[in-house]
Amino acid sequence: MGAKCCGTVDNNNKSRKKSGKKKLNDEDEDQPKKKNNIKRVDSDSSIQRDSKSIDNREQILKRGKINELKKMIDNYDEDINAYTFGQNKTLLLEACNVCPNPEVIDLIMNKGADIDKEEYHTGNTAIFLSALDLKDDFVEKLLNYNPNLLHKNHNQQDIFEFLNFFLIEQRKSFNRELIKKEKIKYDKILNLLKKKAQINNSEIED
């Protein structure tokens, strides 16, 4: 009888030890989960900060106020030629796309921007984007920094072929009054580009 009693006590002790180990294991398993959760929150907040920073820059570019632009570009702490806007555009390319103030070109170029840096998905450079939006004042500014007018985008179009395709072929459906206004800007841009190309050719010949 006594032996059986002792055997029962031993089994209970063993079960208590096993359950104790299980609790410790459960606690150990929970611990790294908490750490991982903390890391995810930090990562998410970092992404949110980066997103807000890009949004703020875009808003400043869109407003085009010279004092805001100067302050933002002076304090630009990233690589000026990095694809920071949607992983597709540099600061210069984004400015040519959304900014109404051509003075932004000088501010960005003085920071060491590459005039011929391509838009990642299209191969278009700053001169392409400005011409596409008929920003003749931007084109005039950009030409002061000697962009490569022989550069071809991903569709194997140089700036002249690009202009002909987008500003003539794809805008035939617009009303006549709008086409007339756009044609004036188109002709001005084309003349600016041709003049620069002639200067470049004469320099090569000399």
C-alpha cells in the first residue's frame, strides 16, 4: 500500500515539473514576439515620416514660392540625384513636372543636380518633361545647363521626335482654340531647342 502511495506522489511531481517547463517555454516564445512587434511599429513610423517628408516637398514645389523653395533645397540632406519621388523621379525631374516657378532650376542645379538624369520608368530627362508640359520658361532655363539633346528615352526618341509625337499626334483631338495656344508655345520650345542644337553643332565643327 505504501509503495503505491509513493508512486502516486512521484507522478504528481513529474506532471507539475512538466507543466512548469511548459509555462516557461510559453513565456520564452512570447518574448521575441513583443520585440518583433516593437520593430514593426518603428519601421511603420519611419515609412510614415518619409512619406510625410516627400508630401511636404511636393507641396512646396507645387506652390512655387521662392523663399520656401530656397529653404527646402538648402536643407536637402539626401542625394540630389536619388530617385526619392515615387522611386521614379529625382528632385529636378519632380520640379519640372509640378513646379510653376522656373527659378527652381537654378536652385537645384547649384546643388549639383545631373541635368541628364533619366526618369526611371521612361528614360525622359528634365528637358523632355518640361517640353511635354509646354513650359517654355523651364526649357529656356534648362538649356543654360547644356542638356544632351541627342539623348534617347526608352522609346528610342530624342527630344525632337518626342515633341513631334506627343505635342502633334496625341493632341489632335483637342479643340482648335486650345491647339492654337499650344502651337505658339510648341513653336517657341522647338525654336529654342533648334537654336541650341545649331550652337552645339557649330562648336563641334570648330
